[in-house]
Amino acid sequence: MYQRGYTIRNDYYTGENYANCLLFKTKKEGISAEETIYLQFSSKKIYSEIIDLLLTEIKKSEIDYWMYATLSTSYYVIGDNENHKKYEKLFLTHLSANWEKETYFENLDLIKSCLPSE
């Protein structure tokens, strides 16, 4: 359903949910090594598309600080640590409640657990 939503809406929110689902599926019991690689590759492709979508939105001045969290996570997944840290810092400076920070780091930890160890 997230794939369909992302295809129809082409927005970062449904895209992030779709990419996360692909990564989380790698932890499902019985997934083959080939399928795990495919799911990881597919999620990175979606995260790259999300980055492009968000950078376009930011250029239009349509900024929501959650965009920074999504950019940070997306850059982390594709291996761009410099931009990951840049957007994480921007997100953390715009928070209005502690639960937002906790949610961001919990999600990032889940995502990290689905990526291959370096």
C-alpha cells in the first residue's frame, strides 16, 4: 500500500514509509540473501528519490522541520554521512518537544539495524 501511495502521491512522507517498509522486510524470517540485497537496493533508490523531492520542496521555501529529519535519514541510508549530520543538526535545532527527538532516533536505530554492517 505504501508503494501505491508513493507512486500516486510522489511525496516524501509516503516515500519514506515505503522505503522503511522495504528495509524492515529484510528482517523478516525466511528472506533469502538475494531478496535482502534487492530490498536494500530498492530502499536506497527510494531514499535517493526522496532527497530529490525534498531538496526541490526546500528550494520552494516549503519547509517543515520534519523534512530535515527525513533528509538526514535518507542521506544516512545512501551513505552520505556529511549531509546526514547536516540535516540531523537542522532537525534537532527546530524541535518543539522531546518526543520528536526520541521518535527520530528510534526510527534511525531501526533503520540502522536493517542495513549491512560496515
